[in-house]
Amino acid sequence: MTMKSKLTGIHYDSCYEAHDTGPGHPESAERYRVLRAALEELPVEEFPRLPRRTATVAEVLLAHEAHYHDLVYRDVVSCSDVLRTGDTNICPESYEVALEASGAVLAAVDAVMRGEVLRAFCAVRPPGHHATRARGMGFCIFNHVAIAANYLRKQHGLKRIAIVDWDVHHGNGTEEIFYEEPEVFYLSLHEAGIYPFTGRAENRGAGKGVVGALNLPLKHASGGTTALAAWDEFAGPALDGFKPEFVLISAGFDARVRDPLGGLEWEDETFEGLTERVCGVAEKWAGGKVVASLEGGYWPPGLASAAVACVREMAKSSG
């Protein structure tokens, strides 16, 4: 390409609906079908579709221990209903679907690095940010954003990766993976006092990664105005100090009004405001490069509405 694209690419695929979590489970194929239908309405000439691809085992091991990868494979092929490490329901297709989800995020990263798109939104499932190096939990199997961060470092030679997590639940897995890693800055806005009961404000990283994390726990029902104010006072300046070369987003939408698992009461405009701010940081330090990966969001109409608002803001902010 002679010029770098300023378009925002999107990825979605019906393959993710094969991950069957069982009747009544909040992280369901139905929530994904509603989101996929909404994304399909976006014009392809403005939002080019990004391909699927399967992550390799070596790529999974960028963020996970080999014994954990093998545990996931064994649990799935033995037709277990749940990972033995915790509260993540599985079915016979779950291993392959999780590899597709991680691979799609890596394909989006490559598309951005090649200049084919400026930003990307990956609608994938199962989510990832609770998965630690050696444990799947909280509906998560592989940590797609953590894999992508280390892929950017290894494959593309980047030295400063920022991960912004606005899921209503703290991304304990992502924080753990990078807690002592100075080249990856993890920033989380989440509801205080709920699952997984981590993400205290005093947790700022350790060792060489000191001040490598910033947790902004927010009070129940505090609303979007409080979240955006916390960003402006703390998150934005911290990211400016870090000067990221690439920004990844763990894009959960369970902080939205009416979500059954969250209570922050954000509106779509809150997600637009956060997206605008993240893209502003990326424009300043990273040439605009942003890739978002879907995490939570369990009221399907709200998930679809907030995610589309985020995608449209990503495109608007690239103008």
C-alpha cells in the first residue's frame, strides 16, 4: 500500500457461536448473535471486514504456560462441562473457538501494523482478560489481549504496549501476566468490590514493572461522568507518561445500564467518551494504532448498542 489506511476494520464470525456455555449462561451464543447482527449492518466500505485465523500453540504460549494449554485441550477433548481450573464452561468446540478468537486478534494486529486499517474491533468469544498464565476463570480460556501484547513485542519489535481495560470486572489475568513487566502498561477502570475481587488502587506493578499498572476502581452506580472524570484525572496522564507505541483495549460492555452482571450504569455515550480518549492517546504516541477485543457485556441489546457506538467512535476519531 502506498498510503496507510485510516479505516477501522471489524471482525466477527459465526464460528464463535459454537462455544456452547449451556442453558441460562450469561456468556451465551445468543448475546453474540445479537452483536454480530448489529455489526453486519455497518457498511463494509467504511468498516472493512477482517479475516479469521487460528492461533498457533506457540502463539498461545506467548502468554500462557504449556501445562495450562495442555490442560485446556485435555478438558475439552474429554467432553468436560467446565475447565478444572475454575468457573469457565466448555463444550467439545471450545478449544478450537478459543484459538480462533486469539488468532483473530493477532490478524487484526497484523492488519494495523501493515497499515491496511488504522484501528480494529474484534468481536470474539470466549472473553479473555480473567485468564492468567496458568488458570482459566471468569468465562475465559485464553487471554487474547495478553497474547497480542507479547506478539507485538516479539513479532513486531515494539517496546511499549498499553492495555486499556474498561470491562466492569477487573482483568486480573492480564494484570498478573504483566505485573512485573515494564514494557506493558495495564490500565483498568472497573467496579469495586465485585468478581474477581482484585484491582485495588494500590496495586501498581512490581519489580521492573513498578508503576506498570493503574487500577481505577469505581463505586457501584457511580455513572459515566465519574468514569470519564477518573480517566481525565488519572488515566490519560498516566498513558501520556508511558508513551505507548500501540494500544490494546479489553472492551467489555457490562458496565452499561441494565447489564445483569455489572452496576456502574454507563450509557453508550460513556463508551464513546472512553473510546475518543483512548484514540486520542494513540494518535499522540502510537500513530493512531488501536485494536479492541470484546470481553463482557451480558444484556444483548445493550452490548450491541454500546459496541457499535464504540466502533463508530473509533472511526470518527481517525478522521
